[in-house]
Amino acid sequence: MGTDKAALVHSDGRTLARRCYDLLGEINCDGVMLSLRDDQEIPVGFSDVCDLQISRDPVGASVGPIAGIVVAMENQPDADWIVVACDLPRLDRETLFHLVTSLHPSDLFLAYRSEFDGLPEPLCAIYSPAALPILKQAQADDFRCPRKILIRNDCRLLDHVTPRALDNANSPEDWATAQLP
């Protein structure tokens, strides 16, 4: 993308990181933690959040989202974690609410089925406390693909409630498309 995606400004005027933070608050998450690389600046738009919780990847360990997920889960290992990427400019409250209300106590992982290939969407998913040892082992094995971890470990999949809600913006072209109605 050439820039920090968390700092991109959505059409509603908020950065993508702040918009995601607010959406999680709207569905009454007990707490929201912003995961950052060890060298990443806090995106603008959080100056009014006095108790912002930040999870930083260990220095030199920024090897993708697994590092941040593990650090956060280690911080509160008994919690179910809703893991959401900030680069989902079409994400909506209904999608998150459906995810949360669909969780069963037996779910190890709960994710949406990709509209493109039918595989799990690992960065709009719930990771149960029982998933932490699996993630730590994957990290120890230098296995970095959260999607493959979910595929290999009994992830229950949901169908989308809002079309294109999980379209991500990984390139300037994706970002331009995400701005279209």
C-alpha cells in the first residue's frame, strides 16, 4: 500500500484503525486492544481515548498478525478474542454482531467464509482461549499464515450477512474500489 493502512482516512472521517475500534465498542466488547508492530506509531484519532490498550509485537518479531494475536491473548488468556484487521473499510456493526452472537462454547475458532474462495477469513474471527497453544506452536514452527491455521484446526465458518463487508484494502486499487458504493 505504501503507507500505514491503519492511518488511512475512511469516507466517514475516521482513520481505519479508529473506525474499527469504534465498531468493536458498538457491539459492547469488554475491551478493545490495538495491536501494533514494535516500531509502529499509534494512528491519529485516538487522543480522546484515555485508556487505550496497546499490544506491541516483541522487538524484531513482527512476522505478521500471529505475533500480535499471541501477545494480546497472552495478556488475557481466558478471554475469547475477536480479531479484526483494520484494513476492512466496508466492515459494519451487523457483521461483527453476527460473529459474536454466533459463537458456541465449543468453538475453537469462528470465522466468516470468504466470498471469494470459501476459506476462513482469519482477520474477522473469534479465537477462543483454547486456540492460544495452537497459535504459539505455529509461531514456534515459523508458520505465519493465520488462514491455514484456521483451516487445519476445526474453524467453524459463517456465511456473510453483509456482502463485501470483509473486502480488504491491500493496494491503492483495493482502496479505491472500497470507496465505491
